[in-house]
Amino acid sequence: MPEGLAVLKWDDELGPVVASKTPKKLKVGLDPTTSMRVYGIATLGETKESQKPGFNSLVFPDFKLAVYYGGLNMHLQGQPSMVFLVLNPDEDPEVYKDALPEIATQIFMNADDDKYKKLVPKLYKQIERYTQMTSEQLQASIINDPVRRIIIQTLMKQGTIQSAELEEMIFEEVGKKIDVDIILGPLVKMGVIATGWVEGLSSEVIYLTRAMFVLRKTSLDTIKAASEEQLPADVAEKFLQSTQEYHKDYLERIRADIFETIWSEAEGLTKLILDFEIYDIIQVLRTGPIEKAQLKVETKLEDAKLNKQLKVLEKANIIMRIKDKERRQHIMLKCNPEVITVYPEWLIQRTVDLYNDEEIVSQQAIHYLEVLKMSHPSQLESMEMAE
């Protein structure tokens, strides 16, 4: 666990100033000499391009720092622009390479009226949790973020957008200007989007390369267990009837309006996936039905906590609880909430239509079609084989 978390901002007269820290007694790494050195390394370069948001790590004789710099815009505006974790000498800063940018983004987005100061202790406690996230949870955290969710929704409809337009969209959502690179960083890293410059356009262009959303999938292992008499007959019958009716209705809603059906509950489903206790329960149930007593052993949750989380999952139509004739409670997935990424094939024709309707310039359309070609699964497989 890091020794502390500090937020710094630049003052034209004083240089780097500690705007917030936790624990309050934290002093390591906050002396003026160290702070100036950290800022100097982060801001090395004279152009906006050379001072984009980014992660860095520094090693000192008695401690290490995992650093995230928010970029030139935050710096020049006198807002919090740097967040760093103070680590002991034997810790690896790279462990926090994904977690720290997410923590810092929440701080930067709450810079107005110093709202972030109340968040700092809570975010510090969440650092270790972030490092334990599975790839699915990291994807869920992207969808759970309201700004990034709107970006993905927009790109799934039109495929490409200029950075200037995106900045306006973000401003409308959060009510202030946020460096686009801070928001887009994790999306680029996960391969969900690509960015690039197009001749004739004044701002960078963002392209969707993988669509991302949450689906309620049928739990095949649970269906198999119920169908192959691995459950008591009365339990299996109730489950199969209920899950069949539920998924029939779900498919009808998807056919009627797939976009509305998926995104209306995206925030709620990703919130469940990001809850570690609930996610542990889902992970166990993905292998098949289980009796409650065994589920308690698998998840290491006390009765009160387990009952509370099962009620949450039941209310969300994720699980079913059915008692057999011996009053044993069987728990199974009614549906499996899963983060899905797919190649956005529909955007090929959509891009052509946007070009024909003169809604995007030819260079942008051509560049995006090239991006889609290069990001096609067959191309990626060929590149992997070549390596």
C-alpha cells in the first residue's frame, strides 16, 4: 500500500504547491526540491504536444514516486495538474500505471471549488482495489464513467469525431473544459479508439476501432446444469421457465431498440461488476449453480453481507434463488452481465453515408476506413502471426 497520495498545482510565484494530501502527516516527497524536480520532468518540452497527460515514475534513495501529470492546460490554468503516490523503496510504481490515471482524472474533473479535496482520502483508499481489477472490470470502469460512456455511444453511432467537437461535448456534460487526452487515454490503451491528424483539419480526429457495451447473456453453464439433471427436478424446471421468459423479453426489447435497451442499464450493470463482493459472486455463479452454503465458502462472505448482495443481484434480475424440497437454497445466474467488445463493421457503410451526405470531409472518411481496415480482426491476427 502506498505511503500517501498528494495533489499539486503550479503557482507562478511559489512553483509547485501541495493542494491536498493524505494522510495529513505525509511529508515524504513533498519538499520544494523534490516537487520542483518532479514538475520539471513532467513538463519537459515547450509545446502542448510534448506536455500531454501521462504517467511517470521516479526513484529516490529512500522512496519512489508514481506520478500522473494532467497536461499543459491544467498547469497553465493554475488547477490541480499533478497527482502522485509516495511509495516505499521496494514497491514497483508500474503496479499503479492504470490505477493512478483513473484516480487523477476524478480529481481533475472535480477541480472547481476544490471539490476534489473531499475525494482525496476516499480515492487513496481505492488505489489498492484498482490494482486488483480484472480486464473486464477495467472495461466496465470505462462504461461506468458518464463522460466516456457518452463518447462511446456517440462513436458507435457515427464512428469518428474531431477533437474540437468532443471538447464541446465534454464541456456540455461536465460544465467545464477538460483536457481530452485525460479522458481518452484509457480508451486508446484498451484499443477501443484510435486518434490521428488529418490534413486540412484543425484538430485531431478520434476513431472508434472496437465497440464496447454490456449485455445480459444467457448463462450456458447454468442452462446445461439444469438440463442435464445436475439440479433437483423442481428447481431446474422453475429456473428454465423463468430464464426462458426473461431472455425472450430481453431479445424482444433488443430487436425493438438495441441502443436504448443496452445503454439504459449500462451504468447499473457496470456498477455491479465494479463492486468486488458482487463480482466475486457473479464469477462463482458463472461456473454453474451452487448451493448457498457452498457460495458462502467460495466468496468468504459473512451471512449478513452475502444476503445483502444476493438481494441486490436478485433485484437486478441477475440471479435466481430457489429452494428444493429439502429447503436447500440453490443460487444460479438468471442472466450473465458481461462487458463485450466487437469490431464495428456497421460503421463502414455509415462512414460512406456520412461522406455522401457531406457530414464529414473526404480525408476524414478515407482515413477512418483505413483505420477500420487495419483494426479488423483478420489484420490483427496476421500481425500477431508475423511477430
